[in-house]
Amino acid sequence: MTDRAMSVVRAGALTTVQDQGRPGYAHLGVPRSGALDGPTAGLVNRLVGNPSDAAVLETTLTGCALRPRSAVTVAVGGAPCAVTVDGRPVAWGAPVRVPAGALLDVGPAVRGVRGYVAVSGGVAVEPVLGSRSTDLLSGLGPAPLTDGAVLPLGPEECPHARVDVAPQSAPPAELVLRVTPGPRDDWFTARALRDFTTRVYRVSPASNRIGLRTEGPALERARPGELPSEGMVLGAVQVPPDGRPVVFLADHPTTGGYPVIAVVRAADLPAAAQAAPGTPIRFLAVRRH
């Protein structure tokens, strides 16, 4: 058995393997998936000397604990948290060498939602359609981590970065999402369109990797009935019958029958990955370009 592997001692609430996803398969009904906070996943990979497309672990709220079979370099980023090796505090947001058999514990998020753990060599589970990402909607890719699971690791190829700590964006105190009008904004009343971009919403605890659900004023439709299913893109803001907007994230369905009132700029979506339940949300209307 290869020593390029690590055991999962504590899987946490939801820890998945993620890389840059599998774009290009929407016509087959396959979401792109991939790390919700792509810039942070790329950063922790650079810190340990991995290529940007290496697979990392994405944790949710409670972190995880891992035991490598050989010495590895790790970096933890995203939601700030305490990180220890065999009980001793080590740096968050910087490369750390973990000896063979030592216990790496990534603690609960102090702020934000999702942490990212890169390991030198990357998580080398078998790719599906060119990606190692776990897709919670379709079930493609590896299952979410469970206690006792063993994850294979790739070979270390490059030395890790020589930095004390890498700057990272803080989880948002207020989530501002720039939106352009959607293909079905004419399905809503003038008041609903005004409320959508002037009222404050909050992140719902029911949010997940499929969509960021909101709590706030219900948006009134201007017409009854339902649409035939049509294509959905990353960042689409769909409005279900309860009138509360849902922002589609990485594991979103590729089709849907509820009207899309707007689409969020892709550059604003990584912050949505770190917006904890209760975080205020403002949808800011911008022009198409």
C-alpha cells in the first residue's frame, strides 16, 4: 500500500474533494461543480507547490482532522479557524510541514463557512469527466468524506511557497452581489423588481453548494403559471413559488422551471461561499457589458 495517502480521522459536517470542476457538460445535465471559493482553493494550492487544478478538501463550518502516512506540506485557507498538528498550534494561511503519522486538525470556522485544505501532491482520487470534484446534485465524483476513509495523494512536484502568511479576503459582513437583468425579469411586477435591488435579504440556513437561499421580502410575479424547463447558468437568481430569491452555485441544476430574475456577476460568487446564515445580502443592479 502506498504511503502517499492520508486517513480521515474526523470528517466534519461536510467535507468534499473539489478542484476547478467539470465545465462543458451542461448539455448532458452535469453541473460544473468545483470549489465554491475558487480563488482560495487556488491560493492554498500555490502555497503547497501544487498546480492550480489540483484537488483540495472543502470543509463546511466544523473543519476536519487528517493523518498523513508520509510527511506532507499542507495549507489551510478560507474561513478562519484554528489549525493544530498533534495538538500544537500552527499557522493558518501558510504552508506547514506535517510529519508522517501526525494528526492535522482543522478546527471549526471562527467566521465564514468553508475552509480549504491543500496537501502537497493534491488529493488523487479517480477523476470523473476530467474532474475530481464531488457533485452533491448529480452524485458524480467521490462521496463526501467519512471517518476512516483513506485518500490517495499525488507525488510532490514543486517546493512550497516561502511565505509567513498569505493575505486572504475576510468573510463578508455584508454580501453585495452585482446583478444584471435575467431572461425572465418581465415575469415580475415593477414593485418586485424595485424591492429586489433596494431591500435587504439575509442568507438562509437552508443554503448549500447547490444554491444560496435567502430570507426577506417575497417577490410578486406579474403573471401566473410556470415556465417550461430552460437552461440555468452559474449565478442565476431563480425565484421559486415562495418569492425568495435563490442564487445558483457550483452544484446547481442545469435546467429549471422557475423564472430567473437576474444573474450574479461571476466575480462576486466566491464571497457567497463564505457568507454565513444571517449575513445581510444586497443585490446591486449593474448594466450589461
